Amino acid sequence: MAFIRHPKDFFAGLLFIAFGIAAIAIGSHYTLGTAARMGPGYFPRILGILLIGMGLALSLRSLRLSGPKVPAFKWRPLVIVLGSVSIFGLIVNHAGVVVSTMLLIVAASAASHEFRLREAIISGVILAALAVAVFVIGLKLQLPIWPAFI
């Protein structure tokens, strides 16, 4: 791997290529159609081709440009963010959209080494209001806004 001068770009390109191949494979079961009358398989295939093209360009670019090495993988942020999303999914029907969104934002923000509680709460309030506006009012999803005891 000594010829790879920018490992971050190289692996990002490989990831794009993998997602492109997956999109084409999944979309191959649907009819393609034409550009004028697109079938359900048209978009996944075109998206897959574009992803593969971008991935190739990024991977080839990484062979010419120098860049930093890939840093060591950090498990803590991954576990915190995935855990907070899982908790959100488990409590949203009981605690309501506002409380569960606030908890999600504050907990996920704690994954960063730049965590500030005040900023996380402000972001949580704004995003909770946006979630209520979009999902409960706009899309009319049957989710409680507040917990049942309020």
C-alpha cells in the first residue's frame, strides 16, 4: 500500500464503489424503462453508476495527492450515537417527540470531544420543534408530541 498517498480518499472511494455496486445489484431486479418513461430500476442504476464513477475518481486521485493517514478507529462516538438513536426509537411513542428528540440530540452530542451542554440543549429545542412541525403537523404521523402524563 506504499503507492497509496492519500489513504482517506482511497478508502472513501472504495466505499463509494461498494455502495454503487450494491445499488446496481439491488436495482437490477426492477425494470429499467427509458429516460422518457423511467421504471423503478432506473434511479438505483443511474445512482450506482454515478457512485462508482465518483469512487473511481476519488481512488485514482488518492494515488497522486498526498494526505494524512487514516486515524485509529474510535468506538466511543459510534456506540454513543447509535445508542442514542436506538433509545429514541424505543421511547418516542411513550415519551413523545419533543422529549425523545431532546434526549437524542443531547446524548448524541456527548459523543464529541467539543460537547457543550448549553449548545446541545439549544440545538435539541430547535430540532424538536422542527421534528414536531415536519413529522407530526406536516406529515400527520400518529406520534405523541408530549408524554402522556403531561
